[in-house]
Amino acid sequence: MIETVPFDVIAGFAAGAVVALNARGPLSATPDPLRTRYFVVVLLFAGGALMPAGVVVYTQYPDWALMYLANPAHLSALVMIPVVMALYLGTPVAGFWLTHRFIAQKNERAIRNLLGILVGLSLFIVLFGAGRLLTVAYYDDFHHGGLIVPLYRSPLVWALLLIIFFVCFAFVFSLLQVRRHVELIQAVELPRPDAKDDTIDDIKKRPAT
């Protein structure tokens, strides 16, 4: 997580996709993924960790959060904050739902392509947006040579480290819960080692009724 809106939209989508992939066994037999506990996990992660973190960064450092692609001074906060909240809440759900569709269709190629696109977009933002990610300024200063502070010298860096740790911890915890539940389901469905089918001799030995 970098906690900019463009990057986190991609990361949120990827988070939902990863949860679906880790629950692909149970989800493959489920026609409606939105009624499963795995969807609830995605929703809790999005609403309880990703969205609050993104909104905090946007409200405190909107120019940096938008990577200087738009001037927050010209954008109404009454409009932008609900839009940002919807993006952070909706993209993990979209990633989960779309990945489930590919799992239900057993379309492994589409899943690989989806993951490749997400990785490619993330690398594109990191590589070509490095100058925007590593500097903190106002929109006008960034584009017109005003005061620009390196990220490591800005108070943002400490808040960012805490937020990244919080969001990553929440995601790892969520993913571990999903994997644990899937393993429990698989353990219940597997036949017991001591269980065996009755042989013909066993049937013959049974008393007549």
C-alpha cells in the first residue's frame, strides 16, 4: 500500500481478488459469492481498514493523495470524500466478485491475465510516478516550481508508515482467517483415514434381520 488514491484503487481490487483466490475451493461451488463469509471478510477489510486509511490521507494531504493529477482546491470536499470512500469500499468488492466469476467459469487464463494487469499497473504507477510519490507539495507548487518537500522530510512519512502497517496487518489477518476456514472445510470434507467401505466379506458376516 502507498495510500495514494490511484495506487490504492488497484491495490484494493487486488486484495479482493487474492481473497477470492484463497477461497476458490468453496467459492467454486457457490453461485452467489456475496452471500459467503469470504465476502464479509473483504467488506470488513475494505470498510474497516482500507477506506478509513485512504480517507485520512486524502483529507490531510489531498494533493499528494491524488498524485497531483487534479487540484483539490478546485474540487468540492462534499463530493470528493464520498467518491473516495466509494472507491476504497467498492474496488475490493469488485475484485472479489470478478475473480469469483473467473473461478466459477474455470477460466485460469483470465485469472492470470487479471493478476498480470494489476501487477503491471502497480509497477507503472511506482516507476513513472516516483517523482510524485516521493515529494510532498501543493498542486500549484508541484507544477509551477514552488515549495516541494521530499517525502522523507515531511510529517506525512511517519503517518504513512503507521497507516501502511495497519492496512497490511489487517489484510494479512483477514487472509489468514480465510485460509483457516478453507482448511477447516477441506478437513471436514476429506474422508477419515480409518474409514473404509464395507467389503463383501463384511456384508456376509452381518447377522440376518
